[in-house]
Amino acid sequence: MGLIMSSSQSSEYPLYYTNKIETMDRESLEMLQLDRLEWQVKRCYESSEFYRERFDRIGLKPGDIQSLDDVLNIPPVSKQELRDEQLSHPPFGRYVVAPEKDWRELHPSTGTTGVPVNTIWTEKDIENITLWTSRTLWNFGARPGDIIQNGFSYGLWVAGMSCHYAAKAMGCFVLPIGASMAERQIDYLVNPGSTVLLSTPSFALYIAERMNKRGIDPSDISLRIGCFGGEAGAEIPPTREKIEARLGIDAYDYYGLAEIGPTCASECVEKAGIHWVEDHLLVEIIDPKTNKRCNPGQVGVLVLTHLTKEATPMLRYWTNDLARITTEKCDCGRTHARSEGGILGRADDMIIYKGANFYPAQVEKVIRSFDELDDEFRIRISTDKKSGIDVITVVAEYRAKEIVNDVFKNKVKQAFREELEVTPGLELVEAGSLERTMFKAKRVEDMRVKAG
Ligand SMILES: [Zn+2]
């Protein structure tokens, strides 16, 4: 049993962390957004040469932004443009709007390729981020008195620090273990008995696997809630089911990114999509072909605008992540828009194969729907030497050698055909032979022969 768990489950607490904002009617919410947008656009134009040049190039003035739809006239900012800006105006580029004396923390992006993009937080930014991250943990069911095991990487990554601040602000007991030491993570789950675990879904599955090897059953620990981010997973049904069953918890998904902030959107207990923090962000889903807004429910690229960020505000940041959005009221009572199914993939992760296109998350969904297969997998893209054609092979791990036969393989291939509309090759290897990860998993291996 956890030390102080009982107090956290009582109903003495309200349902919402910030009631007024989270259940505000849409009209009032949009008025608040417009107010904040006008403030943001004006200060970006006045204090940032980077933004002023972009506005002047197309003859746009801050006064031209008079409605939430007018924001479509502002050209989107890509990550590459931010990198180029940093290189031409080192070290932070001219998109920093707050004066240097107000800077408090630096949080660059953690991408594995390219130069990291620096983002800065002022004291007010930290305050806002702490507030909306507390809201996220509250929405998952965390309450004062919970023991929060923060398995997110501390340091430069946005999630570690912000969840730490939020948990403290909520009155929780924080274990700042970070994204390492699976065995010690398990020790703390046993004693003092953490009630909330924060980590990537891949790491949670790895912890569950190690726990099982040590003979520790979910009923031996007090864990109640899992807060999962950094990569897709918690909203892919078979992955969620596995994490929930193996750790004996409710698993929730959230989404964040360095350029915008941590926990920008997160699930509520209804598990009906991730709710956006719309009082701090303007959320758009854009059709990349037309650059117009998608209809509700239609999948497009997520474009985010900071409404309150002081230090490094983004006006229409082109995330390259794919999602859909609905403003239909959720059963939880919150009015903030939701993205059902969470983030559906990255526009540049799309795999094109034999005329069809699919995302790694769809492969994950198939692999994890088979109990005969272990959780880890790879998508290997290579070039056939003779034909020069791309070949895709999914490498998955079998749990028992007996299942490696054509009947089973055909069953998996059939599931691929239904989900992806194409059938990649399938290679089955022994359980445990693919490397496990503690941070974001890299499951696509591109071994294609590059032209030239
Ligand atoms: Zn909800």
C-alpha cells in the first residue's frame, strides 16, 4: 500500500482543476482567445524583427487580425525556418520577444536530427505551463497526496521539469527519478508505492516486462494512474490495454512539443480524445494541399499559436503532426476542443509503399493486437538489389517458437492488409532480441540505398 494514497481518492476535491476556464462556453472562450491573440500579434510585430519582416513582406499589419479566422493570413512558421533564423542570428534568433532580464529557463527541442530549436521560458511562462500541466494531471485523476514517480527525462526536455513543477503545485509527493534505471523505478513502485507514473509508453511496457521477470504482480503495487507522452501509444487501443492490464492502472495520453510547451493537450477520464489548453493556444487543423482549415473530423496538419507565451511565442507553428479536431462538448463537461485518437502520426513519418500510405502507429496497432507477439517491433525499409524497388519488412518478436508457422504468419499479414491496405514482409524473431528503449522509441529503420 502507498503511504498516503487514501486521501487522493476521496471525493473532497472538485472535478476540475480550473473550473471556470475548462467549462467556459465556446463563445466566451473564443472571445478570450481573440483578446489574447491581438495582444500577442501586436507585441510580436513591435518587438521581433523576425515576425515584423514576415508581416511586412506580405503587407500585413497587426490591426488586420480582427477575428480568429484572420489568423489564416499569417504565414505559418516551420521548424526549419526557426533553425535558419537561429543560425543567421545566433544563439537564439530574433523570435525572442521578452527582454533578456526576464529569461528564466532554456528548453531546446530534442530531435535526433538537425540543430535543436531553442525555446525560452520567462517566470510567467513557467507559471502558465505549471498551471496547465497541473490541469493535465488533475484530469487524469491525480490529487493532492498522490506519490508521483516522474519517469520523464529531466533537464532540457520540456516534460520533466514542467511535470515536476505541476506535481509540487498540486500538493503531491514527487519522486524525480527521470527516464532511467528500470529496476529502481520498480523498487519505488513497491516502496513507497508510487500512485502515479509519468513516462513514455515504451518505457512503461519495459518496466512492466521487468516487473513480471521479478515476479511482481500489479496487485503488489499501489499504482493507479499512468501519464504517457513523448510518443504515440497510450491512445492506440491494444497498447493502452496492455499497459493497463500489466500495471493495473488507467493509462492516459498527453501531447506536447518543445517549441510550444509540454502537455498542450491531454485526455480526461472519458478517454475520448485529447483536450487542448485553448485558453493558452489557438489550435488549427490545416489541409497541407490547400493551406485552408480542415472541416471538423478531417485529418490535417496541426498548426498552433501561442496566446500567452512571453519569451518565444510562436505565431502559427507548423508542427507537421497530424490530427483531427472537434468542438463537441465532452461527457466530462469540458468545452475545450478535442482531438480524437490523439496525434495520428507525423506528416514526415508517412510511409509510402506500393501506392498506399500508412503510419508506424498503424503497424503498432496490428502487432499489439496479437497476444502471440511481444511488444517490440521494427519497420525496416530497404531496397531490393535486383529490382531497385523499396521493400518493407516488419520485424516482430514471437513469445513461443511453436507459433512460427505459415498459418500464424498469414493471420498477421491479413491483419496488415486490412489496416494498411498493403502487405509488408514479416520476419519473426525471438522475444527480447530487439533493443528496448527508455526514451522515445525509434522503430523505423530506413536502410534504403540513397541515390547518388
Ligand atoms: Zn473530456
